[in-house]
Amino acid sequence: MSTANGSEAPPAGARDGLALGALLAGATCIALSPIWVRVSEVGPTVSAFWRVALAVPLLWTLFAVNSKSRKSLHKGEFLPLLATGFAFAGDLAFWHWSIQYTSVANSTLLANLASIFVTLAAWLLWQQRPSGLFLAGLVAALLGVGLLVRSSLSFSPTALFGDALGVVTAMFYAWYLMSMKGLRGRGAATLQLMAVTTTITAVILLPVALASGEAMLPQSAPGWLKLLGLAWISHSAGQGLIAYA
């Protein structure tokens, strides 16, 4: 099959394999973020802000040098972009607080219930019925959530609250993924979406971070390096690869 510019598009199997590889690589990058948040020299809300604020220059630079990513955004895409940025702001804010209250394992696993919420929403809104195998996996996942919550009761007095924040995170992340999928379906390039939505998220989180009362700046060079890892590896690389996938 030829693309619009006359070049040959890769076969569907190759595209699926590339998307799956990008998804796994993105998940690996994002899996590092709870560690950086836990050892960060700033609080959870401020680290969420720096996660996107430090990524903004990198993403816009990559977008500027990549001519294939340039595309004019239509007025009708403004509200979906704003919603995507808001959804990701909620995702980061709740997840970073969840990491402070419960274990890194619990907060990460519960945040990844987003895949379940996405599938349920697609089922209810667009009648995309999941397979029997997925439903069996859903039951297993929910049983696992029950075990996590049960263990949290004996872990610490705040762990159950952290678990609840992890579930709220999953809802916001599902909203973000579905919004990103919709924008990608309209033809928007990954780098363009990442640059615009990351900027929106940073603008939303800045007043929240300032109002939190947390220290805005890390106290050492290693503290900045942790935030850069959070911004460039977990967000720019991790979320970018997932958006592409």
C-alpha cells in the first residue's frame, strides 16, 4: 500500500510489532518515575510540575527540528487538547501523591488500571466488546486489586488512602489515553501532541504547585538530575512512546 506521499507503508504486522515495541519501551521508562518521585528533594505536587516543565523545552526543540511532525492545528482541536492537558495534570497530581502515601508497587500497579477503564469506556461508548480472554484478565486484575488493598490495611494507616489515589490516577490516565488516541486519529503527530499537551499541563500545575506550600527548587545538583530524569526519560521518552503506540 502506498502512502499519500507515494512511499510504501509498512505492512500491518510490522506496524503492530513496532507499536508493541514502543509501548513496552514507554512502559519501562515510565516505570522509573515512582522511584524518582520518592527520592526527589521536592514534594509530590512540585515534582509533578517540574516533570512537565523541564520536558517542555526538549519537546518543542525536537518538534522544531522534525519537519515531518509539523502540522497546523485546527480551532476544533483546541478543546480536545485542553482536555488532554487537564487529564494528564490530574493523572500526575494524584499519582505523585499516591506514591507518597502507599508503596511504589501499589501506586504503580493501581495507576495502570487505566487499561481496564479504557476498555470499559470503549465498550460502553463505542460498543467495542472486549474478548472473553480480556474479561478473564479483568477479573484476575480486580482480584489482584483486592489483595493489594487488603495488604495495605496492615502496611500503614495511610496506605489505603494512597491506594485510592492510585485508582483515581488510573481514571485520569484513561481519560488522557483516550483523548490522545482521538487526537492521533485526527492526524496530529506525536511530537506535536506531546509538546502542546505538556505545555498545557505545566501551565495548569504551576499554580497548584505554588499553592501547595512545598519547596519549589531542589537543594542540590543531584536533585535537579532526578527531576531531569523524571522529565526527559519518564515523561518525554515514556509518554512519547506510548502516545506513538
